[in-house]
Amino acid sequence: MNLFLQTTLSFGQSSVFNQGDDFFQTAMKWMLIACFALYVAFAFVVTRQIKIMRNTLITPFSPVLTTLGYVHLGAAFLCLVFFTLFL
């Protein structure tokens, strides 16, 4: 009986107590991935806004701003890929 209680109530990977924690961790992972997907969409919108601004108002700083926008979009996409693969 004591061995049965130890295996049933153990705090191992298949523990009764850890099932809620596994669900919570999985839910948090998917929420983080969804948040980063929204952030990639935001970075895409920023890039589009920079393009529209560049067509409307031409300044010497426009190429630098365009480059920064694309770097931001690339970094956001790489973060999304990192979280999807390694989280």
C-alpha cells in the first residue's frame, strides 16, 4: 500500500499534481507564440507605414529609416521562429 501511494502521489513527470502545471505551461507557450505573431504583424504594418511615408515625404533620412524598418521586421520574425522552435 505504501509503494502504491508513493508511485501515485510522486512528483515526477506523470504526477497527478503536475498535470495542471503542464497545461498551464503549454497554454503560456501558445499565448507567447500568438503574441509574437501579432508583433510580427505590427512590424509589418510599421514597414508599410514607412513605405507610404517615404513615397509622400522624401528626406535624406528615408533610406536609413527604411533599413531600420526591415531590420525590425526581420528581428521580429526571427524571434517568432525562435519561440516556435525552442519554447
